[in-house]
Amino acid sequence: MKRVSVFSKKILAIKNINHFFSDLSFSYKKIKKIDAIAGWGYRSTTAKARAYATKNSLPFIALEDGFLRSIGLGLEGFPPLSLIADSIGIYYDSRAPSDLEILIKNKKLLNHHFNKAVSAKKLIIDAELSKYNHAPDFLGFNDKTNNQNKKILVIDQTFGDMAVELGGANQQTFISMLNCAVRENPSSTIYVKTHTDVINGHKKGYLTQIVNHNSVMLFSEDVNSFSLLKHFDKIYVVTSHMGFEALLLGKQVITFGLPWYAGWGVTDDRHKNINHLRTNNRRTQATVLELFTASYILYCKYINPYTGKNGTIFDVINYLIKIKALNNKLRGMINLVGFSLWKKQVLLPYLRLPSVKYRFYSTSGFIKIINNEAQGKKIRAENILIWGQGKKALLPIINSLSPFRVEDGFIRSIGLGSNLVMPYSLVIDKIGIYFNSQNISELEFLLANKKVNRWEKEKANSLQNLLILTKLGKYNVGEKIDIRPSNSKAKVILIPGQVEDDASIIYGSPVIKSNLDLIKAVRQNNPNDYIIYKPHPDVLSGNRKGHVNNLEIKKYVDDIIGLNNIIDCIEQVDEVHTITSLAG
């Protein structure tokens, strides 16, 4: 383990900084027996650190964000999920070699990781995962007059971007690129993609102020880069990483600077120094898959977003797929109605998303606003979220508002919700809710329509096996006891009791609505079998409705058990008979 000193407290403040790299341990400033000095890329703030490393003959390690960084921007407080530590240079500095260049040329090492790279590349393309993943998808062009024309994308960058200068480029490079794009594509529609910060006035671009060709259009929307790139036939870049994302999509890419992916035979390179890189053995032939393997699999290091420990690219992909989908689903202002103080605390961790803003309303306060013509119109245009079916006072109006409904997930916690144990998972449903059989839900829609891919099947099989192995269920309470009679040859049936005023019974069971009615029905249908009744843990704790007198129950069942682990019970019986319980 190398002991690495940093001169910036901001670096040490990076969440889980000491878990990204298995061979590096970071500390602040002068520590005994330093093995290396680290700083953030080529920022001016690294000058002291670089000078100290040179003076003391210590290696300097350049740190940077990885290519799959996070759901939101670092400026908005979203920590990185991948980092780079380069001990030779840094990928965007074309003046000197980098660890990435060395990796690209190591064909033996690349071959060893190809299967992993093929899977990761497909997942990234399918899910359209970029460095930042907060932006909405671009849905296509509406202007039918130019929809038949070939579309060319010219990518601008923010003025002063270090990757431009260190990539051998300047403002004239961007002007030349735009002129070439116009000249080489006379019958096409040219779009200049500028950064949103430029349009908002926060930053300056290289091309924004000089787009004056009649055939050039300015594209300033903040959208997911993959969703945008797939609509274009040809991409012109200086050093932007969007150029490499275009390569992943199989697009023709023309480079005017010296980005790390130029010069390997997969791009049309116009910079005068490309041949210099080749003659100095800094460029050979490489495929797009080899470039991807070197950059995303080997050069970037990852953490597991759930544990904060060292992870893999697949840990980050899996997390970003889920969190990006939730961010897109809830995008905009969301009004949360009728939540107790406790439920508010439950929800807040799930709403920390870059594109989501929220406010809470009491049920009475919301009804008052919704009945006000001006205020109600505004609220109706926004998202609304309720717990389950919502409070009784909301029922007359709630369906007309098409709310999101939230409920506990299926692997909830170690402990009962009625004892105020926080849930580890939630369901957020825009169509209905899974326990209401009277209306379709997102779960029902997925079961009927979702085409499950190979990766999802493998994940599902793995999860199913893990749940069986660990015996995890919804609440994970109770001890294991033997409930199966040793001397009986009869079929053994388990009846899991439920909370009788639970919404799943109200909306999911038209006939049997009580535990005793269920017990009677099971005995009537199975007169000679061994029946075990297990009351719901919320009922046993006295927190919820559903208690049945034991003397009455014993008329119909052979045994009554207490707070035992439901999974252990299920494993010991032949059948489970239920109203709507997840135990089924």
C-alpha cells in the first residue's frame, strides 16, 4: 500500500476516497515515509504539490473524475463513483504519455478483460450512461422540413477548458472545425452543441458567439449525450469526451484536437501533431472495444455506491441505471401529500436527486389549494405523491390527479414498520400500486410487457439464490423453530395471518377479508391436513388490527406459532394459503 500525501483538504473530503484504489492510502500534507504526492489533474492548485514532489524526488499522481462519475454534478454535492489515479501523466494532456496510453497498447492485458468489457459496453449504451446522468433524454427533432437531411453535430466546449489547451487546441481550432463541417457537408444540417452553462451566461463557449452560417443551428438543451448523438450521422469534436461516446455508438468521428481516443485508427484526425504521436510510439492501432476496455475497465477505478467500498464498473452501472430511472421518473416539482413526520424522514433519502424538487402538504392544506382555481391549476400540472391509496379525505379527488403512489418494498428492513424501523426499499408507482387488484400497476404492466434481457435474468437468478441462502424476507424478524410435526404423514399447510385493515385486503380480496374467515376456508378445503397458523408480527406486537381469539382459532388449526421467522416456516411446510400476504 503506497502512502500518498495530498496538499488539498478537498481531495481528502471526497467521499470514500481511500476505498477507490486498492494500492493507495491518502493523508493530508507531510506524513512520515511518504511514497508519493497526489493532486487534482493539472489545476493551478496542484502547483505546490507538484513542486514538492519534484524537490523531494517523489512520484506525482494525478487524480481525476472517471468517465462514469455520478448521477448529478459535483458542484451540486454528488460524490464521484469512479476516479482516475495516473502516475505518468493524465489522459487529457497530449504533451506527455499517460497510464491510459500504456494500457491501450497492452494487448495481452486487454484481451484478458474483453468479455467484461463487451458486457459493460452494451449496458452503458443500452442505458445511455454518461459521465453525469441527470439530464433528460433527447427525444428527437420535430422540424419535419429538415428531418430528411443528414445531421452533423459540432461539439463546442467551455472556454478555458483545460482539456482544450492540453489537447493542443485553441479558439482558432474550433473555428476551423466549424468551417470544415460546413464546407464538407453542404447539403446537411449542421448543429453546434454548446454547453448549457454558456447559454445561461455562467460560462463562455468557443463557438457560441460566432455561429453565423445560415446552415448552422445552435443546440443548447441540456440532454443526455447518448440520446443526442444517436440522431446524428457525423460528429466533429476538438477534445470532448462526447467524441468517444459517439465512437461507442458506431458514429463517424472527426477530431481537431488531440483527445486520448484520437490517433488509434478509429477516428478521422485533422490535428497536425497526430503523426508526431505515431512516430513517437504513442499511438498504434486499436479498436473501439480496446479503447473502451483500457479506459472504462482498467484506467477508471470504482466504488460500490451502496457499501462505499472498492467496487467494479458493474456496481456503478447497476446503481446508475436504477437512480437515473428514478430521477427521470420523478423529474420536476413533486408535491408530497398527507405524510406524517416519520414518513417524511422515510422518503427524504429517496428524493435526493439532481432533477427533483419537492414540498410537503398536509391533506387538508392540499385540498384547500387544489380547490383554488389558480393554485389548483399550477399544482395539477406538477407531480403528486401519496402513500398507498392516500388518506380518506383525498379519495374523492385523488384518481383525477394521477398521483405517484409509494409503498414499502419487498425486502424492507430488520424490524417492523409499525415500530418505526426505517425501510431499505420503497416502491414508487405512477400507474397504480401493486396491492390494488382493482387497477393496473407498474408491476402488473412490467409482468405483462417487459422483455427481460440476459443480464437481468442473471441478476434475478443471483438475487433469488441469495434470498434463499440468506433467508431474507420483508421484515426479517423472529427466531427459527421446528414447526413441522415429526410423526405426521399429513400435508402441512401454513396460514400467514395479515393486518385486517391493511389496504391489500381492502383492495385485493373481494370475499375473504379476515384471518378467521381464511382459517375456516382453508380447513374446509383441507379437512385432513395439518394446518399451522402464524399471526402477523404487527398484530402480535399489538400495533395493528387482526387479532383472533386463540380458542376460536384452535377449532380449525392444529398449531399456532408466534414471532417466528417466516422464511424458516415456509421452508418446513408443503403449502402456504394466504389472502394477499407477500409470504405467498
